[in-house]
Amino acid sequence: MKTVIRTKYTCSKCGGHEFEIGEVFMAGSVVAKMFNFEFKRFTSVTCTKCTNTELFKTPKKEIQNTLDFVIGK
């Protein structure tokens, strides 16, 4: 299930402020892929305007705070 949020964070490609939040799982190496283990979890943030996607190693439940922190720098 994807969550759509509106935030002060700005898309680096188009300047949009509305994003879909999802999760992505990736295997760490070729051996891990073969044996189906060592998956890494990332939160995906996709601009709803241009579909530019960025990945964060932040849990999905904390991504809004992370985006607000990034814009505050």
C-alpha cells in the first residue's frame, strides 16, 4: 500500500511537493540473490508530478520527519 504525503520537501527534478511513499527490498549481492537472503529495506519517495524516485534507509513510519529534517538544513 502506498501513502501520499504533501510536505515542504521539494522534488529535485520538478519542484513538486506531493510524494508517494513505498518500500523497496533489495538483495545485497549475487550470492544473496541466489539463496534468497540478506535483503535490505529502503523507503521509496516518488514525486507524483514527474515520478522521480529517491531511496532512503529510513523506516516508512519516520520518512515525513526525515524529509522535514532534510529541508531544514
